[in-house]
Amino acid sequence: MGEYSKALSSLERSLEIQKITLHSNHPDLATSYNNIASVYYNMGEYLKALSSYERSLEIRKVALPSNHPDLATSYNNIASVYYNMGEYLKALTYYERSLEIFKIALPPNHPLLGASYNNIGMVFDNMGEYSKALSSYERSLEIRKIALPSNHPDLATFPIPKKRQR
């Protein structure tokens, strides 16, 4: 399972030093909480990941402008945890908030917008909302066709809503 315990130890030690040297809402603290959460997420420790992602978001809300892409990333990360926990309505709320910010902060055909539409499509797919899933997947593909080179792996597979697979 990788070197997760070593990574956590190093990240937590770094966070403790940052807490001493930086003010309580410094963006670097948010990044550290985000990194710790990512390790927990990769370990499947979703509740611990959620706690650290939420702390990161709290700091970013204070430290950054309301349309900063790092805020969108925080919302996306929290959504991913909820998605993996099967809490699709919560995941959808956070993915949609992430997308709203990315639409403001990024160019209209940025790959992260394509990824956001794909994430929303996955949630709709798992909720049985197949037409909404397909619409989101199609928007994702439109953006990715513009934003990515034609041989990019994200263009090689196109999700098909579960109902259409049968």
C-alpha cells in the first residue's frame, strides 16, 4: 500500500512546523491539509480525508478570493470523498460548486472543466439520472476534444450511462 504512513508522518510534521510559523489562515496551511487528506483518500480512509479536506476548504475560504481555482479544487476533493462513500447528493452539490468556480476562474475549454462535467456525469449515472449523466458526459467530451491533443488517453474512453450499456 505504498509508503502512506511515511508520507503522513512527514506531512503532519511539516504541518506542525507551519502552524508555528504561519498565521492560522495562511494558504500554505490549506495546501498541507489538502495533501494530508489526499493520502488518507488514497488509503480509503474517507472520514479522515473528509476532515482534512474540510479544514483546507475553511482556510481557503478566508485566505483566497471567492472565485480562486484552489477553492474549486477543494470542493472537488470533498465531492470525490462523498462520491466514494456513496453519498451522491452531497457529492453532486460539491461538484456543482466546484464547476461554478472553475467556469469563472478558467478559460471556457480548460481540461478541468471537462473533468468537472465528467465527475457530475458519474454522480448522475450512479443516481439513475441517465439523461443528465449523458448530457454531462457529452459536455465533458466536447471540452476535452478542444482542450486535449487527439491522442490523449482521456479521449480514448467515453463513459456511457449504465442504462445505455444494458
